[in-house]
Amino acid sequence: MSQLELLKSFIGQEFRVSPSPLMRWLNPTIISAKKGNLVFQYQVRPEWLNPIGNLHGGITAAIIDDILGATMFSLDEPAFFTTINNVIDYFSVAKPDQIIIAETFVIKHGKQFINAECNIWNNERTRLIAKGKSNFFKTEANNHNMSQKHIELSGNENLKQNYQNGIFN
């Protein structure tokens, strides 16, 4: 199963088998998955709030960075992409229990660098909450797939089962 096929297999479900511990904590529901374009849904939780009760900018930045990383995963390339910068503009607030939508796009896919964007909307997509832009550096890796050591260290039984079933190979 390719990395994109794995993402597609979770459409309409929470992506609890992500190799990213942060993504498992953010607990998105995958709405759609295409090569270089993902749409995830999140529910704003109390621990994500700033002192005045709005979605914390740091959580917004984490969502943007993490879903853009998953977008690199969707490219099914035999490489690892590392974030080299994030630029985030904040436009509006999100409140507790609100559903927000994050959508990504690859803007430029070069040989070594990829530029991608993420928009975070309210559930109706009538209000833009934040927009993030990132550049990624492509690193050649001998084995870009998850290693058995990382899976064992995660303590996540779902990841262990998926690895044994060949999903990350």
C-alpha cells in the first residue's frame, strides 16, 4: 500500500495510525486525499485554547506544519521532506468545539524544494482563520519508510500491526 493509498483508506475516519505523534494527538479526520492536496477536519479542544478562549496560534501553526508534512507524505516519493520555513498569517478566531477545515496545496514542486500552502477555514468555509506557507527540502534517504525501531518506541499497537501488514514498507 502506498502512502497516498493509506491516507485515502482513512477518508471519513480519524487518522489514528499516522507515523506522526503530533498528528495522532491532533486527531484529524481525513476528508479527502489526493497527491499533493489534503483536506483534514479538526475539532477545537479545550487544551488548544489561549488564555482568552480562542484557538491558540501555536496549535494553528502545529496543524499547518503537520498537515503540510502529511502532504509531502502523499507525494509517494522515496525521500523525506524537512520543513525549512513556515510563514503563517492569522485572520480570525476559532472557538472551543468548533470544527475547522485545513486544506493543502503544492504550489511548486522542484527537484530539491517544494513550496506548499495550507488554508484553515471554519467548517462552512466562509471564514478564513489562517493561511500558512512553507518550503520543504527534499532529502534522499536510504529508507524513508518507518523503521521497526520507531514503531516499537511509539508504543502504538495500531502502528505495529500496520507495519507487520506491510503498510509502511
